[in-house]
Amino acid sequence: MDERVNIVVEAFRQTVESTNVIIFFIVLAVFILVGLGLYYTDRIKEYINYRYLKKLFFDYAQDLGLTKEEAKLLWNYSNKLKRDPFLVLEFKAPFERVIDLYIKENPDFDENLIRRIRRKLGFDKIPPYVPLVSTKDIDIYQTGNLISENRHIYPVALYDKDELYTYWWLVDKKPPFDFNVGSKVRIRFIRQDDAIYAFEETIKDIITEDGKYIVKLPHTFKLESINRREEFRLKENIPLLVELETKEGTKVKISTETTDISIEGFGFCLPILEARNKKLSIGTEITVHLRINDMNIEAKAVIKNARETGKKICLGAKFIEMKKEDKEFLKTFINQKQKQLLKQYRGKYIE
């Protein structure tokens, strides 16, 4: 009797264990199927999003005037560089990084293609108020100084540039030089209404052309800059009334207009004789009235610099006293004008 009971118990135990194993594998299979389903669902969503974004990108690029070939280049290399392709169409810095990768990976790159894309996107020229991204942005004929490793200084001007190199003419200089091919040199220049820039590179070649000596330097993104002003300076002609009192106690009024203005100060020009007759010189304190739209701003300022330009003398003044509400109004006015300039530069606002 006991033996038969044991046989029944053992058969029941084996049946339960077999059932548990089957259930375990069923549950495991369900989890695997769910996991695979979620994984491939995400992949499918990513693929759909990718195709959708790609279509949006190519449509937008076409609206900007790019051909399919040009858009394809930017799309492919943006993704290689893991940059947002849409930002590459909007901003110069990521655009130049993408083009740089294309050039590095394609020794026989199409320079005309790059120039066409840059022109269509408005990146071929940048206004003074937009900082330089790389040496590709330096204007032809920009003057500056070449500084050798021995700290000798040579006046230079940018003679030419392509997608690989800049070519700096050594102005009125002839050998011997204290540098040669392979030497590291430093270029330093002042960009009007922007900043002082500098960069270092190794000389790839020294070219002689029509008696000129030209130093060939590779492009670089490593530009050092020192801002000459803390605030953006807007070139704008604003009606200006200048009032001052001479040492003799005579009150003088001058009606003119600004050449530029910022939160810090402004510039204006006068005929040289008038400026001298009115006793306007560095250190002179003045009261000014600026007429901006329907707003009259009164402030006190001091002349900080003066320079002669032809038959005129241009003076730079710094605000030393202004009402808070007038300062806020001026700041808003300048910011709005700056946005308008950026809109003209790229054809739309850049926020």
C-alpha cells in the first residue's frame, strides 16, 4: 500500500515540476516577445521620425535655395558630426564645422559647391557686429601684424583665401625674414566695430608673386578675441543737440547727428574748424539731447577720443549721467535695431 502511495506522490510531483517548467518558459517567451515588440516599435518610431525630419530638412533647404545635392551634403555630414542639421542651415558656426569635416574626408572636395552653399545661406560675408567663427571669415585686405617666434613684427594684409588656406602679404617687406616654412607665427589684427583677433599657425609655404612675399597659413577655428567694447555699437544717425559751456562762460549749442550709439556712449562728427571754434576736445563735458522716435533723451557725457577723417573730426563721447527710464528705452531701441540688422543679414530673425 505504501509503495503505491509513494508512486502516486512521485508522479504528482513530477507532473507539477513539468508544469512549472512549461509555465516558466511560456512566461519567459512572453517577456521576450514583449521586449522585442517594444524595441522594434521604438526603432520603427525612430525611423519614421528620421524620415519625417529628413523630409522637413530637405523642404526647408529647398526653400533657402539649396539643390538636393547641396542639401544632401549638409544632411549627411551634420549627422556624422552629430549636429542638428537645421542649426547648420541657420547658424554659421555649426555650418563651418560641418564643411570642415566634409573637406577633411574628401581631399578632392568641390570648392565651388561649398561657395555656392555658403552664398545661398548668406554665410559668404558677415557684418561687423557678428563675431568671426574661423579664419575663413576674415575679409580680404584685412590688415594686421605677423609676429614671429623671435617677437619680430611684420605688417601684413590678407591677400587671398580659399577653403584650406589664408595668404598673407608681407607689406613692403623683403628677405631676410626670421621665419621660414615650418615656423609657427602669430597673426594679430583689429576688426572694425568688433574686436581684436589673434591666431597661431605653422607656415606651409612662402610664395613670391610680382615682387610680393606671401605667407601661406592653414585655416583654424582657434581664434582668440578681445572685445574692444562691452556693449554692441549701433551705426545709426540720430538727431543730436550738444550743449556746453566754454571757459569764458559762453553757452554753445551744436545741432548734428550721431554716427553710432551704444548704452555706453555715442559718436558724432563735425567740420574741423567748427569743433575747434566750439572748444570741443578730449575731456570736455557736454549735455546732449537725443531724439529717438518720439522720445527725447537728455544726458550728460564727456568727450573721450577724437580723430580726424578728411575735413571732419569725429568725436567719441561716454555717457556719465542718464535717467534710468531713458537708459532702458535706449537699450530696448538698440536691441530692436540689432535684431533688424540680423534679419537683414540672414533673411529672418535669429533668436
